[in-house]
Amino acid sequence: MHKLAIKLPPFSPDYSGAISALFELGGMMVIHDASGCTGNYTGYDEPRWYDSKSFVYCSALREIDAVMGNDDKFINRIVSAATELNPKFICLMGSPVPMIIGSDFEGIAIEIEHKTGIPTFGFATTGLKYYDKGASDALVAFSRRFVTQRHEKRPNTINMLGATPIDFTRVGTVMDFQFEFQSRGIEVLSTFAMGSSLEQLSDSSAAAVNIVVSASGLAVAEYFSGVFGTPYVIGQPIGTYHTDNLCKLIQKAQDTGENQFMRIPEDTARILLIGEHVTMHSLRACLYEDLGISGVDIGCPFRRISQINASNDMALLSEKDIKNIANSGKYTHIIGDPFFEQLITEPLHFTPLPHVAVSSKVHWEKPLELAGEKINKILKGIM
């Protein structure tokens, strides 16, 4: 009962993260389920769905198919659709029922690729893990298959890794990030995976440095580091001085070939940030470097990254955990998704920072303005 949620909705699951990561790249995505999980993704986790022509399908799994393990029906439907649509790749995702009956998605993917000649991925997602796990696995699998050519490094260039609407809502936020880098002489070659084509991503080994803008991008950064020797930096270009310092880390990574991480002095905390780890770590750095505010704790309902983890970064694994720390009396100010505010019973100041993984379409029409000095609109309550 530890993870019982009374006031918070379910957070975005792994299959949503996997599809979101590959949504714009011309593939055909299929969720093996009875329609509920597909509807959950298209209706509540994907802001691009309503004005997009991407191929996202449901296998329409039925009870008799689950009982009998009728994989041939699943395979034949996909082969038939792929023959008509001719996608650049095919991606299969699982849901709770295929998990229970033990569907072999890697084996099914191999058979479909053999029949169609189209690159096919199979992910044993279950709906029981969060979106960052699914997105991470999808980006790594995509890179292993499509980012294989070693290009000569181009100075002062980067890839942005881990950008999906589940963390950044709309492509405008990503474009703002690109502007902040480019205005400081750093060219963005590609973004994994919003606003870049499959062909652009395929040539991304030419970047001198990778910048990890969410936890979903860390594993693919490590792939690039191991295969192409590309160093990485973790962070987002939010706040004026923090962005300047982040660009200095990028330059240092390019010069030394070593990964670089920003470190913030720890102090007695009075501010709590709840959300995606890289976003909140960058926000903490902005508070310190732009505003001179220290004493900031981070609570992570999702994955924590060990490379940037501070002693005051804590895992919040349930609604109860969030409620307990928010009402501990330790903090005067909390920043997080608006849904977290309903858990607060103590008098303190709350600043909303919508996160699609938490509040979905309820708040995704309120675009995040994090890049550069735009963050000041969010921070004005504690400046």
C-alpha cells in the first residue's frame, strides 16, 4: 500500500516514454494492448498527437489472444500495415497483459523485420515503470541501430539528449534552449528527439559534446561516450549566468574530452524542488548562480542521476513521501507540478511548474518558459 495515490494521478508510464522519444522520426509505433494503454498515451501523455500524422497504433489485444498466446495475429497485422505504410522503422511496446503472459517482444521484432525488411525494435515495457525508463531505452536502441557512422568532430557543436514533450511540453521550449546555446556560439546539430529528423540524428556523432537535458538522455550520452568518445555535460540553459556557466562546461568538455558536471554548494535548505532531476538540478544552479540563493533540496519522484546527485537530493517514491516532506516544516517555498500543491497542509509559498508526466493535459497548454532569462517569470515569487 506504500504507493497508494489518493490525490495524485498515475504518472506517465514507460511505454509512453518510449513512443514519445521516437514519435517524430517516421516510424510505426504499436502498443500491444486492448486499447486502454494506447488511449492513455495518445489522450494524456502526448501533446503532439492532436495535430500530427505519426503512426501510432493499438494491437487490439483480446482475451482469447492473451489466453492462447496468438502472436501470429499480432505479427500479421503489423506486417500488413507496414507493407502499406512503409515506415522507416517499426517499434513494438508492451503493456501489463503481455507482461503477464510473457510476450517475447525481441523475438517478435526479429520475425517482423525478417518478413518486412524494415528495422524493428521490441521493448518489453509493462506500464509499471515511469516514462524516463522507456524513453531512455528507446533512444539507446535507436542510436545503436541508426547512429553508427563515425564523423569527424565539429568544434563548438552539441547534441541535446533527452528532449520529449513529457518533460518539455512543446517544441518551443526546445527551440528556446537551442537559441540560448547558439547565441553563445554553440551550434546544436540535433535534438534527441524533438525537432530533428532521423537523418539529422544519424549524423549526430559529429558533435563535439553532448548535453543531457533530462534523465532520459543520460544512457544515450553514455552510448556516445563509449562508441564515439563524445563527452557530455548534464544541464539545461536556464537563467542568464547559469547558461553562461553551462556553456563554459561545454567548452571544457570539448577541450579535455572529459564529462563535466556542475556543483552547487550545499546549505541549510529552505526551498524544495519536486520533479525531473536534471530540470530541478538546473533550476537549483540557476537559483544559486543568477540569484545567489542557496539552501535548495530536490525531491525526485522519477529517476535520480548519480553524477549530479547531492546529499540533499531525495527519492520520493509515493504520494505519501511527497506529502510528508512537503509538510515537514523544513521549507518556506516549494516549486513543482500544480498537482503537488493539493498535498500541502502547512503554510508556505508554492510556485507551479507544470510537468506533463504528472498533470498531463490539465496544464500542458501552459507552456514552460525556462530558457535564459525567461525563468525569471517563474522565480519572481522568491527573487
